[in-house]
Amino acid sequence: MSDELLKVTNLVKNFELRVNNGARRKKRIVQAVTNVSFSVEKGQTLGLVGESGSGKTTVGRCILRLIEPTSGSVEFEGHDLGSLKFEEMRALRRKMQIVFQDPFASLDPKMTIGASISEPMVVQGVPGDHSDKVIELLELVGLSADHAQRFPHEFSGGQRQRIGVARALALNPALIVLDEPVSALDVSIQAGVVNLFEDLQSRLGMSYIFIAHDLSVVQHIADRVAVMYLGKIVEIGDQEAVYATPTHPYTKALLSAVPLPDPKTERARNRIMLEGDVPSPVNPPSGCRFRTRCWKAQDVCGQEEPMLTVRPSGQMSACHFPES
Amino acid sequence: MSEKVLEIRDLHVTFDTPSGPLEAVRGVDLDVSAGELLGVVGESGSGKSVSFLAAMGLLPARARVTGSVSLAGEQLIGASAKQMRSIRGRLLSMIFQDPLSALNPVHRIGDQISEMLRSHQDLSGREAEKRAIELLDIVGIPQPGDRARQYPHEFSGGMRQRVVIAIAIANNPKVLIADEPTTALDVTVQAQILEVIERVQERFGTAVVLITHDLGVIARVADRVNVMYAGRNVEQGTIESLFDHPSHPYTRGLLASLPRPGKQRLKPITGFPPNMLNPPSGCAFHTRCEFAADICKGEMPALVGFGDLQTACVRARDLPKNEIFL
Ligand SMILES: Nc1ncnc2c1ncn2[C@@H]1O[C@H](COP(=O)(O)OP(=O)(O)OP(=O)(O)O)[C@@H](O)[C@H]1O
Ligand SMILES: Nc1ncnc2c1ncn2[C@@H]1O[C@H](COP(=O)(O)OP(=O)(O)OP(=O)(O)O)[C@@H](O)[C@H]1O
Ligand code: SF4
Ligand code: SF4
Ligand SMILES: [Mg+2]
Ligand SMILES: [Mg+2]
């Protein structure tokens, strides 16, 4: 297993929510991520998909220790991040970076682009003058050296996202968590940023966790895909297998709901219409969390939690009555 | 061609901004026929929302609007505030991306629908209430009688958007304008809302204008499409023709940039959207167009018909035949 870069085992993150209920203050637990396990190999891309609130961002933030997981382990290059001392964590931390969705909020408007890009190097105490490295990074992401002196407001969304990527690359990370990195961009601009991610990966060999709503982009970029629903992974496996033969009813419904840019296929498709919305993560349904919207649900689905099980096409899914 | 209910001619909208005048809409011509579903696509800032806000009379006073918008024969540009209030909700309704902002948090759902009904129709409270419950049922809200007594915060995002649709169609308008109605929703909920819109359109014969950046949504529900770029309508046609053989280089680029199953490299449109404070001369797409020539920098191209398509490109006839994408 020498190719394994990241291994997440039984990751749990509960948030405490204080609600004011008249005079009484009550504590509620948001089960944002529950028993999530997966691994990411060197040079590979894991796509993390699922609807809003399913826990994708929380998984990413736990991996980078931007928030402390409630339980479970995250191993990076064989080190259990939970047991590292502060200095050791700091050294490993530079090998893991995150790029956020909003290219507008993620750059300090008062800092030049050059200063923003070199900031991680300064924070990490990388010695020397960073200007050559900044130029190298700008060129790597398809911008030019003279952009270093300019400010964020002078750049378009796609350019700002490239700047965010240059910043994430400053410390030569082995893993980048890309949290909805193209969602805020126009489609014609998205394509260029997606190409950039692919080019950088083939040149520099880093791994990505690519979080997205857009299932077509994930199909394009990911080697493996994990589908989350209400804090749990319901299906995980090779991209081809998951997209061609989804075995979890939720995956199947999700894929069938994605509008494809082709009128003929769109109109001929048999769509699975899910009823209702995703339930609250404060009180998730017992057993299978998808059962309140699942058209195949039986009594057992409310009583026993289905475990991730290997299916004939190779992926794993958690369902008592999988699609075949 | 069936009867035209909404005709927009040479619409211009200019905002005065601290950096100078910004012409967001620069001569849009567009028709909506009775009962059709017209999709409007284009990148962020291309003038989609502003065009229809102008038609609704909902732009701030400092926006200068010229041109003509006629709705079932009535001229809307220059109409008085009173006339517009009587038209909005009765003949023309608009819904937006964020359903919460369209609902009043302190009034019951049923009362909000009744209020809309009674502002345009002579109905008793009882009649309006009954009709409100019917409307909730039509947009797919379970137990509409109970739900009518609840408040917006008791509804999920998808349910709120259904309520907003119920209010918008309450008086059976001729045209419903839906501005990114599903963008803030999850895909499985988006599919539900699109189905509601289609159902309403079929049942009442309402013409729908669906503004979206998602070509998949267009492919699913639209009859015709308008493609906007830099405040102009650059191509329009039936969805079959537009998806099968798009002619305008921007439309071609847009369709080619989408990820398709398979691992072939994506083809972005090069360059960046224009700055509307200082848009490129002539065809505004010339800064990004692979077919641009000197002639493109001269006059703004007008829409010219090619069968089922109208295209605003001076070189449309000289362009290489478009490859089939699928
Ligand atoms: N700091 C927090 N405090 C309380 N609850 C939180 C916090 N952060 C996230 N949550 C909750 O945890 C759940 C998972 O949130 P998360 O942001 O991980 O979802 P997501 O899959 O990234 O969604 P989206 O697609 O909308 O970004 C949600 O119910 C969210 O409201
Ligand atoms: N109230 C306003 N004052 C000044 N400029 C405005 C105003 N509203 C819109 N604009 C400008 O008008 C142009 C067109 O905006 P519009 O909202 O119509 O774009 P859009 O095509 O709907 O984009 P999106 O897909 O982002 O919604 C943009 O350049 C925008 O900045
Ligand atoms: S376990 Fe039951 S409820 Fe859950 S997805 Fe499978 S069939 Fe549906
Ligand atoms: S007019 Fe010229 S620049 Fe504009 S789309 Fe046609 S070829 Fe391209
Ligand atoms: Mg998120
Ligand atoms: Mg808009």
C-alpha cells in the first residue's frame, strides 16, 4: 500500500448547536459527518459529491485539521495526524492545502497578488526572497509576472481562482482539497480552470480531493468518487463504475436528476423523481438515512444500518436492496 | 408561429455608476410566444436579469431604459407606476433565485397567496383562501390545507420556491419570468421545481421565460433559446437547432466547453468576459472569438436568420461548418 497518501478511518464530526427555545437554552448535536472512511492514492483525484449539507466541506476541514474531528483517524503519509505534536503537525500541514469556492472572499483585498501568494511561505518560515517563486507560480497557473504587483479587484473570477491555486501550490503540497473550486465561475471559464488542475497534477503529481455539486465536472476529473448523503458515504468506487452502474438508490437518483446539455437524451430519459428534501442532520433517520426519500425502503431499512459492501461492478455501497 | 405575448424591441438599459455610465443592455430584440418555454442563457453580467427587470419595471430609478416592451399589446416602457402595479402579478410575474426574499416572514403562506389573488381579483376572503389551497396543491405541496396556515420559516428551500411559484401564477399571468429559479437548490430538488414549472405551463398555457446559466436545464425544458453576450442577444432559435448546429461562435464555444462523458480535454473559451463600462467595439465577442476579423470591430452585428436560427455574427456565412458535438 505504498501508493496511499491519505487514509481516513471512521471520521466523525458533530457540531454542538445552541438553540434558544423560549426561556430554555437547549443543546442540539448536528451530526455533520458520521463514520466516513476512504483513502486517496498519490497522484489521484477523489471526487466528493452530495447535496448541500451532506458534510463534504466538513470532511475537507477535518482532514486539514482546520477543525478538530469528534473521533476517527486521519493518516497522511503514514502519520496519524491526531497524535502529532504541534511542530510535527505544522511540518505536515504545509503538504496539505485547500482552495475554496469563492475566489472573491479568499484573497485579502488589501494585499498585492504577489504578497498573497508568498504569504504561506512567510507563515511557514521558508527562508529567502520569494519573488522568483511567485513568478514561477503565476506562470504555472497561466498568469504573468507583472500580475504580482496588482490587487484582487483587478482580476476576474477565473483569474482569482488561478491566484488561489498559485497560493495553494506555494509550499509544494502533496494533497490539495478543492472545495467547489469552479462553482462560482461561468461555464466557459470553468473549463480552463479544470484543465489547469489536470495539467498541474500531471506535472507535479499531487493528489486532489475535488468537492463539487456538479456531477459532470466530477465525472471528468475524478479517478474515484464518493457520494455522501446526510453525513455518510453511501457509495464509493472508481468513477467509471459509479457513473455507469450506480448501485445505491440515492446515487442513481442523483445522476438521473443532473440535467445533461443534450435535448434528445434529456427528453428521452427516465428520471427518478425523489420526493421531499434532505432531512435535518440534527435528527437523522434511524437505520439507512436515505430511507425517508427512498422508493425501495422496507422495514429493515429503518432498523438496521446498511454497511458499505462490495458490488459486482467493483464499487462499494451501503444499501439493503442495491440496484444491480 | 403562435401569437406573440411579449415583444421586446431595441431595449437599452444604462446605469449611472461612480465609474461612468454602464450600458448593461445594448439593443435587445426578443419575442415570447403564448404558451412557450423560452430559455435565456449567457454568462454572468451579460444582461439577462436586467433585461427582464426592465420589462417588469423593477429597476432602480437611476437606470435609464429605452426601447419598447409590449405585453399583449400594452406598452410597458414608460408606463406609470400605477399601471405597472396593475400589470405585475396579473399579466406578468417574476420569480427569483432566492425564494426567501420574495416571501414575507411574518405572514402565513396562505394569506400571502390570498393577498396576491385579491389585489387583482374581486374575491371574498373565503374564496381566496380556497383558491390559495388549490394553488399550493397544484405546485405539489402536500397537505396544502395545513401548510397554508404555516409561515415561510417552516418550509424548506424547495418548498418555498413552490410557494413563490404559486403566488406568481395565482392570477394566471400570460408570462412567468423565472430568473435562476433552481440555482440555489440541490439537483434532486431542482428536478422537482422544473417539473412544477412545466406542469404549470401545460396546465394554464402560461408562457415561461427561464433565465439560467445551465445549458442542461435549457436542454431539459426549453422550446426555444436566447443566448446573450455583453448586453446583446447574439443567437436565438429552437433548442434542436441551437444544440445540433449552433452558428454563433460564442454559442459554439459555450457548448464545446462543457464536460461530456469521456476524458477528452475541455475546450475553454479563451479570454475573459468584457468590462461593460468599456465594451469592445462592434461585435463584443471579437476579443475572444477564434474567427474574429477586422470587419467584426466595426458595427454591432444584427440578428440574421438561418433557418431555425437567428445569429448576430457578420461572418456567420463564412464560418467553417460546425462539428457535431455529440
Ligand atoms: N460550524 C458549524 N456549526 C454547526 N453546524 C455546522 C457547522 N459547519 C457545518 N455545519 C453543519 O454540518 C452539516 C454539513 O455541512 P457541510 O458544510 O460540511 O456540508 P457540505 O456538504 O459542504 O454542503 P454544501 O454543498 O452546501 O457546501 C450541515 O448540516 C451544516 O449545517
Ligand atoms: N443596479 C445596478 N447598478 C449598476 N449596474 C448594474 C445594476 N444591476 C446590474 N448592473 C450591471 O449590469 C450588467 C448586467 O447585469 P445582469 O444582472 O443583467 O447580469 P446577468 O446576465 O443576469 O448575470 P448573472 O448570471 O450573474 O445573474 C452587469 O455588468 C451588472 O454589473
Ligand atoms: S437501505 Fe433501504 S432505504 Fe436505504 S437506500 Fe437501500 S433500499 Fe433505500
Ligand atoms: S462577428 Fe466576428 S467576432 Fe463576432 S462572433 Fe462573428 S466572427 Fe466572431
Ligand atoms: Mg461545502
Ligand atoms: Mg442574473
